[in-house]
Amino acid sequence: MSNNELQLKIVTPEKTVYSGEVDQFTLTTSSGEITVLPNHVPLISHLKTGHVIVRKDGKDSYFAIDGGILEVRHNNFVVILSDNSENANEIDLERAEEAIKMAREYMKNPENVGFDYTVLQAKMNKEQNRARLARRGHRI
């Protein structure tokens, strides 16, 4: 690995979603969107539901993330720990859109469903993020 690349790992409790050398990546933190380049200062940040856009050799790959932690180390080694993450090309767009539709229906009468409104909102946000990234990822 050269000083012009980052070693990036995106890891969930179940698997390693991505591991490789990248030119840069952009992701959604609790403070906003940031781009990390080689030789970035060490950083630990809380992630919110959003995306990771990985750039390697001028090509972008998109990943959905559902919260987590970002750690940028001194040696261009970066770890993203996320509760859930998936490559946008692997997202079932139809299933995500159906989940959004169901969540919206439940939110109309949340007392009849037995779910907390905030749980439904979080689920809908997650599925909207997955659908948006699936559409973006499939255009590549």
C-alpha cells in the first residue's frame, strides 16, 4: 500500500462487507458528511444511517450503512464498524420499497401496530436510504 491510498475495512457483526485499498471515501457521520483522503488525521466518529462512497481508480462504489463507528488511524488504516451494511448493487430495491410502503402504512396508525413511532421512523429512514443507494448503485 502506498502513502496515496487508504486501507479500508467495512465490517458488520456478521461479515466483512468491504476490504481493500482505496483512493478516498465519503460517508455520513453524526456531524455531517465527510471525505477521508490518505494521511488524514486520526479520527473516531459516530456514524448515522447513510452511505459510504468508496472511490478507487476513478470508480465509485456505494454502500448503505445503518449507524456505527468510524476509526481513522495514523497509518492510513480505516475501519468502519456498522450494525448493518451492504453494497448498493446487492440491495433488493423492490423489497426496500415494499418495506418503506409498509412503514408508512404503520405510521398512519402506530397504536394499532404495537410499534413505537420512533422505531417505525428509523426503519423507514433505513429503507429509504437502502432504496436511494440501490438506485444510485445500479446506474453505474
